Amino acid sequence: MKAHYLACLALLPLMAQAIEPGPSSPQQAETENWLTLQLSGRVASTTPQTASPTERDQAFKRWLDNKHTIPEFFDPDAGGQSGGGAKK
């Protein structure tokens, strides 16, 4: 019994090496490229984006009011319609 477990433990490193590194699809590669650009800051805007004291105050008040709380449960019947159509 112990020999069986030891054999499995010995094979674990071989199984981990079977996974090829890198992106698995062109979409994943593109996503990783965008994330790398974002992280590095090489394409960051030279124009600083600041908020005025009034804007910061209003944002903070909206956050404190918390009028649109996240429900504990999702009710699939309490909403609009799907499919991109407008409600009438």
C-alpha cells in the first residue's frame, strides 16, 4: 500500500511538467499583452486625471448613501428582458 502512494508521489512532478506554459489561445495572448502594457505604464496618458473637491465630495456621498445595494439573492423573475430588446 505504501509503495502505491510513493509511486504516485514520484509521478506528481512529471504530471506538472505536462502543462505547456504561455497563453492557450490568441485571445488570451492579447489579453496578457494589454495587461502587461497597463502594468508597465508605457502607454499611460500624459494628462493627469484629477477630480475636483466637489466631484470627490459627490462621489463620497453617493458611496455613503448606498441606495443601490447588492441583493443577497438573485431573483431571475425580477428584471427586464434579455435579447437586447427595449422594454415597453
